[in-house]
Amino acid sequence: MNLSCNRYRFFKSWALLSILFFCFTQLLFADVKVHALFSDHMVIQRETVIPIWGWADANEIITIETSWGESDQVVTNSDGTWRANLKTPEAGGPYKITISSKNTIEINDVLSGDVWLCTGQSNMDFDMSKFLGDSRESKYQSLVAFNRNEVATANDDWIRHIEVPQTTSLLEKKTNFTADWRSVNPDQIKKITATGYYFAKELRKHVNIPIGLLECSWGGTRVQPWISEATYLEDENMIDYFEASRQKSKAQIEKMEAEDYVDTAYQNKLKIWEEKGKTGRAPKPTTNPKNDMQLPATLHNGMISSIVPFKIKGAIWYQGESNAVFMNDEYEYYLTAMINSWRAEWGQGDFPFYWAQLAGCVRANDEADKGWASVNNQLRRTLKVPNTGMAVLYDIGEAKDIHPHNKMDAGKRLALWALQNDYNIKIDAVSGPLYKSYSINGKKVEVEFNEVGSGLMVGHKNLLEATIAVKEPLKWFEIQGEDGVWKPAKAKITSNNTIEVWSKDVKHPKAVRYAWSGYPEGANLYNKEGLPAAVFSTEN
């Protein structure tokens, strides 16, 4: 009996030890993993050295081999991270990348081309599917038809796209995510950023190389959450805003995560809404700061951090709508800080960074209307940053839709900058006229422009048609007098690159501005290449 009991105890102990040993070895010999960007159908940046990275056990040997003949071998760091560097081939493919250690990962159908970061808020975030429904105004229905046909017929496997999931992270940097690369075809194009797609399509008309679109965008977001914590803390002009926000957030989190927390503000709003017959939008519960996409650095932590230092060609940015009523007069400063800090993080020098001046849209009130124009002017001023460019879009907006259907011209105008600067394609004009300087001569103000192409003209743009010259007065100019009041003004073209502006109501002009509205319908200063003059003010 004792022998049987001893044998039972032995086998029981042996089984337990076997289970523990199995679990231990599974932990010890964890599979090598690679970042989600390195997956089937990806696009790598051509003719350069790219980083490739992932995770495994500490001190593990990782071997990376490619079908184009390059390879590397690295040892995992003590924290389980690894990073290798690979030389990439000329444009083309498909290729294969193999990563091996205790297990093997094969990345198939890899193209070598140019990767463009597509970032901003909803006008970058909205995919092709968002522009297939009927327009709010019938005159834009032909744009809907164009987009529907594009989705039904587009077929270009050399345009690929991957989207970083929308993620907030208040206090820590995310390092990975789950997503797949997709191609341009009727089955997958609906999920591709519309602005990014038409940008890539225009590039592909001129250059026979694969284009990768790395999308990192979120509708409704301001510029502030896209800037890193380190950037705020190192900038004496932004640190107070950041620290005040963080202090408030931490206090709110402590309050909301207490066991006895009651969302009284939400309960009160809900009660009022119910008493009014539940008309209008129902109120929403108070957002925990951990989930607030508008707080400084939250989207940098949650999204941008997870893709650095993936090698890119450059970036396109479409954002600013949400800053029209939030720190709009400081937008240039914040955007400049963001661009400079991203470039520093990527370590690729002053990579190309192009953005859109906001499309026209009727705003809810005068504050929002003037704030929209102010952001557009701040976007123009940011062109002082090296290797940047701007597409002007107020003439392709829709009065009743903040998300205009004409992403075709938006993408094309962004692409003009890239084609000239990055692909050495001769472009007659990459931009519409940009304000350069002004001088006052009595009651009149002379304004000089850059980017005039072959000269200034009064023009009219209709949907997707080319801009045509028209015989009508220049519109949407205003003059400010010594009293600080803005008055409507008359203007005329006086040379290839200058105009004259005046008003009988202003004897001593101080400044001029143009298209100063959320929806400057009829603004008509163009260059002869058909591109609209940027919104501007001569005020400092």
C-alpha cells in the first residue's frame, strides 16, 4: 500500500514538473515577432537603408534575409527588442523577406517604392466609401458619380495602403498595432483614404513606381494631440499649456476612477434632455482623459509613436478644421513644432511635408467663420518651414458639407509639390499665388505674389473642370484702416505678379486680407495655370 502511494506521489510530482518545464520553455523560447508594418503586401522605401524591428527573447539571434539579396543578423536586446537594417532595391517587386530564429516569418508580395505618411483629421481620415452617398447639394452629385465609378473600376496593385488604428494613450507610448496592407481594387479601395488615394493616383500618372500610403489620421482632432510630450516639455512657449492639461487630466482620472464616482454633469444634461422630449442629440457621458483624443500628446503616444522609425518618402497633412475655434492664432507655432519634432524623431532630415489649406464650408457663427480663415492664414505662414508645400482648396469646398467630395483636385494639388520637388517632373505651377509683400501708396495698397506661374488672372473653377479666365472684378478683398475696422475693397491686377487694392471708405490703409471666411464663395484670384491664390492677411 505504501509502495503504491509512493509511486502515485512520484508520478504526480513528475507530471507537475513536466507541466512547469513545458510552460517555462514556452516562455524561454518565445517566438520572434515583427512589427505589423512588416507584413504581406507591404511597400518598403526604395533605394535606401530601412530599419526593420520586432520582439523576441533576450539575447536571441535574429536572421533577416531578402529575395533581392540583402541580409542582416542581430542579437535581441535585454528588453526583448531587436532592430536590423536592410538596403532596399530599385522600385519594383514583388519580393520576399524572411525573418528566422526559433521560428520563421515570411513576408510575401513586398513592393519597393515610395511610402507617404497620410495624416490629419477627417478630410484625410475619410476613406473612399464616405464619398459614395448622395451629396447634400445636387450640384455636387456629379462628383459622387465620379467617386462611384472610381471605386468600381480602380485597379492598381502598385498603390498599397495600411491604416494605424485610432488609439489614444495619455501616459505611455504605443509600439505596435494590428492592421493589414490593402491594394487598390474594387474589393479593397473603399477602405483607403480618399485624399491619399487621389494623391497617389496623380503620382502614378507620372512615375512608374509603387506608392505606399501609411495612414495615421483621426476625424475631429486638433493639432495639439499629434505633438509629442518631449516636444512640449522642451518648448518654453508650450510647456505651461501641456502641464496644466496633464495636471487637470490626472485629477479628473483620480476622481472618475474612484469607487463612489457619479457622473453628475452627464446625469444633469440627460435629465434636461429627457424633460425636453429627447429632441436633438442625446448627451454623452463625461470622457475619461485616458480616452480623450484632444489632449496634448495623446495621439502621438497612441499612433505616431507606433510607426516611428518606419522609413518614409514624406508626409501629407490635412487638418485644421478643429482648430478654427481652438487656439487658431497659435496654429502656425504648433504645426511648426510638430513638423520639426516628427522630422527629428524619424531621423531622415527635412523630409517633404505638404498640407492643404482648408476647403470652403459655411460655418455656424462668425467666430468659427473667421477662425477658419485664420487657420488657413496660419497654414500659409507655416510655409517658412523648409521643404514644405501647400495645396489651396477653398474653391473646391461645399457650403453644406465639411467633407467635400472633390478629393480628386485635393490629391492632385498636393501631388504637384511632390512631382516637382521629389520626382523632378517639370510642373508649370505647383501652387496658386502666395502673398509675398505689400506697400502702401496713399489710399492704395500694392500686393506682390510668389508662385504666379505665367501670371495672375481672374478665374472661375467649376467642379472638376479646368479653371477658366473670366471678365469680372476681383472679389473678397478687404482693407483695414487706422481704426482697425475691415472694409470691403476693390482690387485689380496691375502686372504678372501684383495687384492694387483700395476702398473709398479707407483713407489711411494699414493692411489687406483676402478670402477671409470659412466659405469665400466667388473668390477669384488665380494664376494662369488655374490654381487659386492662398487665403492671406498682411497683418503680422
